Amino acid sequence: MRLYRERFSVTGLPENRVYPGLSELLANLNLVGCRLFVAMSKPSVSAHKIVHHFGLTKYFVAVYGSDFDDRFEKKADLIRYLMDSEHLGARDTVMVGDRSHDMLGAKAHGVSAIGVTWGYGSRKELEKAGADVICCSPAEVFRFLTES
């Protein structure tokens, strides 16, 4: 894990790109009054670094990640902590993610879960984990959130 983190901070981060349409999605969600948060499994310091590196900080109220002591190793624990810290109710919260642990973490707290197919997970993984809906583009996420 130490080697992965060292490589990611030097080489891995610059090798990544923001998915097409994601910045527009975030900007449009802000325009319609959505409060956006990041709940990332990576350590908090890395989560902040990633969001900042890609110029996305302006879209988010706060960025949450795991701790090096594994306090938020499970996504469900991180989501609960974020919801408690930000005083968010399950009915007013939606988790958007690309992996099963995002869907399972949301479901553990009665939160709606949108699976997205442009990340690392598969449609099958997201379906199996109980995604409420699966979107194939950032534009689909926006339509789902604003038309429901």
C-alpha cells in the first residue's frame, strides 16, 4: 500500500483525467442548488489532492476520505461520518459511485444510490450491489437527479 501511495502521488495522479462531461455535471448541479460532497476511499489527504489537482474543489462543500488508521476503511462508515458531520438525512442524500462499495455503503444508511458505468466498476457489479439506477453518462445523472 505504501508503494502504491508513493507511486500514485508522483506518477499516477498526472496519468489520470477527469471523465468527459463530469465538470459540466458538477457545475450544473451547483447551479440548481445541490450541495456536493466527495466520499472517497482513498486517504483524506489524497482525496483533497486529487480534487484540487483536477480543479474540482470549487464544486464541493467538503471532501471526505479515509484515515491512515483505517477508521473509515468501510465506505459505509465514511458515508455515515459525512452524513453526521454535514447533518444530512438519508431522504435528501444521493450517492453517485462506480463500485459496489459505493452502492452498499449508501444502502447501509437508506441513501439512494446511482451507479455510473464510466468508472472502474461494471454494470453487473453495480446491479448486484443494489444500485437504484445506473447511468452511462454525466448528462444522464443530471437528468435523473433533476427530473425525479
